[in-house]
Amino acid sequence: MPQPSAQVTAAEISRIAGVTRATVSNWRRRHDDFPAPSGGTESSPLYDLVEVKAWLGARGHATTADPAEELRTTLRLHQRSGSLTGSLLPLVLAAARCTPEERTALAGLSDPSLIVRAEGASADVSDLVPGAEAVRFAGEDIDVLRALLRCVDDDATGEAALAVLAERELEDSSAGGTYRTPAPLADLMARLIPGPCERVLDPACGSGSLLAAVARRGAGALYGQDTVPVQAQRSAVSLLLTAPDADVTVRVGDSLRSDTFADLTVDAVVCNPPYGDRDWGHDELAYDARWVYGVPPRAESELAWVQHALAHLVPGGHAVMLLPPATASRASGRRVRMDLVRSGAVRAVIALPPGAAAPLHVGLQIWVLQRPEPAGPERKSVLFVDTTEAGGSGDRSSAASVATATGTRGARSVLDWPVLTEAALGQWSAFIEAPDTFTDDPGTARAVPVVDLLDDVVDLTPTRHVRASRSDIAPVDLARETEEVRRRLVAGAASLGKAARYTDWSAAGPTPREWRTATAADLARGGALTLLRTAPESRDSAGDASTATLPVLTGPDIARGTAPSGTPGTLRTDTAPVIAPGDVVVRAVAGGNGAMARVTDEVDAGSLLGPQVHLFRPDPARLDPWFLAGFLGSAENIAAASTGSTILHVSPGRLRVPLLPLEEQRRYGEAFRRVHTLRAEAARATELADETARLLAGGLTGGGLIPSPPPAAPDKTSRAESA
């Protein structure tokens, strides 16, 4: 029987072919044989995937998609992919454990031999993957097996293949809200656990990113549970690959209703639980022994997770949880919050800016909890930290607008994770070292006495407690600061006006110019450029002391047009590329405000390349750097080379560059350099205008500044005498 074909959008065609969406639109208009829509609407047509692949193959475009996209497409075409994807997860583990040479040998096997080897390899590791069963592959599965091998060979960590398989499985299930905790946030949560911890539990482990983060900090025994089978399986495989020295135990099940680790106590709990779940088991769990601090109301599933975490801790153990802001203030949870605070279980609440994790339009909060110790020290205060100003840039009101897989440019603010992490960890470290003498930082952090929190609402919202007033600053100092910022604003406005005078451009003609392009991967193979990226950290990696103090160029630095502002932190400084003038740097995560690419200069030279940045080092005899940066960072180019759903990761090798003579490249390069200057000056002027307005408004309302009196009218007698 013929296999049923999937349908794809124009955006998906662009990713499969490795071109921009504009190119797909041109194909539709200019080629009569381009496949006709087979579904969808006039504004959003769908195309038969088999017909599209045949059309692309006839023109040499079928092989330009990256291996993860090829695996995704092959699964969509496969007749029994819905029942097969879960069975492929153990095979990812087996393939990723092979050496590159062993994977090459596997790829060279005949179809029957590969099927036999795949079945045997899956069986060898199936006992390590929760819920995995013996699988029998058939001849019709061979395309999927080979696509999976190519995907793992391209990304030896296995994460790309795991993401594709989980995505496919979740599409066919009713599971919702299964979002991956971003790596910088997972790292921050892991670092909030004071001191070393050996045994760590995540009762809603999802893809395992939180447990992987604590493993990088030395945890040796990792326990996870998730109610979604594919998530638990993905977590187990991912942890076995990223933390090979750890003892990994992951199980399937609902932790609240059916706790598979009921008798386990651990040193720490990390968790990003599901939010707003009214069907968490309120009625059947009403008399559960975990509710030491009160029965959680039906609408307070988050407080059920909090108490579940505390129940699994040894006395003095810590739990770090990511929770929605309503948990801190909702009236229905007041009594439980009161007992948590009164007992000393709540140690800190840290407010994050919108965009830190899904749901991206909400500013989530990190709660740091500690299980009280019998006869332990009295905890007299709770630390509140607000990182919204430290970690974000751009327009906060637009934080809900997110770049999507279709290539839509979002307006989500760019988070400065190094600054945010430093702000949160710095305040927390100072607090746990001396909680009774902690010095408040107005507007950022405050240690609030427990007795002051036990009022009628027990509101634990950080912004309510750390809010600063301009009355705390001496009027003379405030006036001096305001005038200095105003002077910089005037100078910035003048620079912006100068940059805006660039008019050296004209219309191309009645139709847009068409390009003959090459991918960055092709240019790298031809020696026109070198593609570099910082290697991921491993648990056993040791940094180079000679580079441990160098600044790090981050994605937010590129977006804002500022000098390198990051710190090495956990960066592998022994392998991180050192930036040279004339390099082209591109943000590895698409979306947000600001530039996606820029050319480095003398200020950037000598700094280290950050973990979320791609570096292109062009041969100046063949490629103009600003020409390269302009085209690499274009919106359509970035969209066509990006993969993901809520977070778009840029595949650097898929970015395309027009093939032009060097002299013509330089003309384009000069134009792109001027555009970059205009964007940088506009961003600087906007930032200064916001800062000036904030200082003036705060000073006037706080009493530190007063409006100047109107000028006195000239005295009539004096005027007559002077006449």
C-alpha cells in the first residue's frame, strides 16, 4: 500500500531546502511545475511533502536540510511513525555511545544487517530506559533508522535526535505544557543549591535539563519522574549520555498521585512543575502525609509540589523550584504560605524577567526552600530578589511576542543571563553567609523579617518588598546623576542624527535582485571562511588559568551592540576561541530585539567567544566582513536556518551568502556598516531617553527634585531707569 503523505507549509519547505521563505515564494510564482497546494487555505496553503521532495530533488535542493530536519521529515512520511518513535529512544542511547568510526560502519551495512544490529543495540540498553519494550524493526523502517544514525552522527550528544523524537511523540499525545527549562536557567537553579549535594530528585523531570545541570555541579545520584512516558524516556537517555558517571534512575508516573520514590530522601530537589493544574488529585490526596503545612487548595497545585519537594528532603536539604508569580500572592494559598514562612521553610524568592522560560510572557519566580531541622537555627528572615532590571533589555511590554518556527520576527526582550545569574547568586550568597546582617540593596534585594510577612495576605512577591524610592538618595546626588544622563542623551541624539543622514542607496529596479548563493558550510569547505564555536562544558573539563579572567562576548552583547560583558564562569576557557578584529559573530538563538550579527573590532579583540554565539572568520581576500555580517544576520536568512518551537536555534552551516565579486561585496559591506551604526546609535539614544525619564519621574515623585520656579518678570521701574 502507498504510504500516506504529510503536508508541509511554505516555511517548512524553506527549512527542508535550506533557503529563505522569499525564495520559496519566488519558486511558486516562477515555476509552473511547482507542486500545487493540496490543502490549507489561500493565505496559508499546505503542500504534499512527497511532491515537494521530488520537485526539490530534481533541482538539487533535497539534501540541504540538516540531519535533524531530515529525521523530522522522514518520520512524518513514515506510515507507522506514531508507534515507532518511542521505540527509537533506546537506539539513540546506543548510537550516541558508539564512536564515530562505529557509526560510520553501521551506516555502511546492508538494510537487513542494519535492522538486525539496531534491534540488538536497542535490546542491550532497553532496561536503562523506563517503559522501553523489545522492538522489532521492519524493512519499511530502514529510512527512519538511517536518518536517525545521520542525526546522531551530526550531534553526538544525541540531543537533536531526542528532541525530534519527543516532539513527534508529543504531537500525537494529549500532553500539554511540556516545555524544556532553558539551559541558563537550569544552571542558575542548580547553583542556588548551597554546597555540594550527592543525591538530587526532580519529581517532574521533563527532558532532564535540571538534573543535567546539577550533575555538572557534581551530583552523583540522579532521580527523576515524569507523568509523560516519552519525557521520562528522553530524560533517562539524555542523562545517561550527559552524566555518564552518575547513577541515573528515571521512572514514569504522576509524582503527586503515584510517587514511585515514596521512601526516598535526598540532599536537594530541583523542579519546574506543571502550572495551573486543577486536576492534580486534590480530593483523593486530602489526607496525604506530605501536607505538613496545610492541605493545598484545589487551585494551588504548585503548593502541592512545594510540599512534595520538602517531604523528600533530608533535614536541612534544599529545594529550588520554578513557580508562577500567582503562587506568591493568590488568596487561596495564604494559609499554606503562612505556615511555610512561619516554619522557616521559605528561604528566598527570586523574580525573573519575562522570557526566562515558558510561558514567556510571564515573569516567573524561583523559590528556594529548606526543610527545617529539629532543634536547628531559627530563620528570622526571607530574602527577596528582583532580577527583572538586571537580566533584561528591550521593551518588557513586548516580551510575549516570540519568534516562531515559521520565521516570524519576535519582539521578545533579550535576557542577559550572565548579569541576571550574577545578580541572583550574589545576593543569595551574601544572605546565606550572614542572614541576620544582610545589607539590603534598594530596588534589587531585601531581607524581610518573618514577622513582617505574616499579615492578612502573606504576599511573597519580590517586587513588593524590594521596591526602592528616590527619597533614599540625597537630592544633590540625584540632581547631579540626572543632569549627567541628560547630557549623554543630548550627545547620543546628535550621533543618531548624524547616522541617519546616510542616503547612499537606490531602488534595484522593477523587481528585486536575485542572488546565486552558497551556504556557510560550503564556503567553509572551500576555505573562504572558518566556522568556530565554543565547545560545551563537560563535568571533567578544566579551564585554562591564563584565560580565566578574559571577558566573554555574549549574545546580548551582539544584540545591544556593546563590548564583551560576560564572565568565563563555567565556560571551557581552554577551548573557547579568542576573538580577533574582523571576525563575524552571530547569535545562536534567534528572536528578540537588536542585531543578530556584527563585525568584531579592537574593543572585542582578545575576548572569548560565548557559548551561544557562532563565529565566522572570513578570508579577507575572498570575503568582506561587513558584507558577510549583513547577509548572515538578515531576518529571512536567520529564519530559514533556524529550528525549534519556542526557542529558535540557528544552524550556522545553513546560512546563505550571495556569491559576488570582492569589490561589489565591499560596497554592500559599507552600506551594512552604516546600517549597523544607525541601529546602535538608536538603541543607545533610546536607552538614555528611558533612563533620563526614569530619573526625572522618580526624583519628582520622591521629593528629591522640584520643578524650577518660573523666571521673574522684569521690574518696570528698572526698565524705565535703564531706558
